[in-house]
Amino acid sequence: MNLIIALLPALGWGLMPLITGKVGGSPSNQIFGIGAGTTIIG
């Protein structure tokens, strides 16, 4: 179970480009959104 919990951030970071690609926007907006979201969550 600890291994699954440890891998969740890596899975989320790997799926983020797919999710932002579906939402749309320019690549710079996507990168800014990922950075802002990560900062808020962190």
C-alpha cells in the first residue's frame, strides 16, 4: 500500500499533460496552469 501512495504523485504528474491537452490553451498557458496548480496544492 505504501508503494501505491508513493507512486501517486508520479502518476499525477505524468497524466497532467494529457488532461491539459484536452482542456486546450496554448502550451505556455498549460505550463503556467500546471505550475500554479502545483504551487497551490503544495
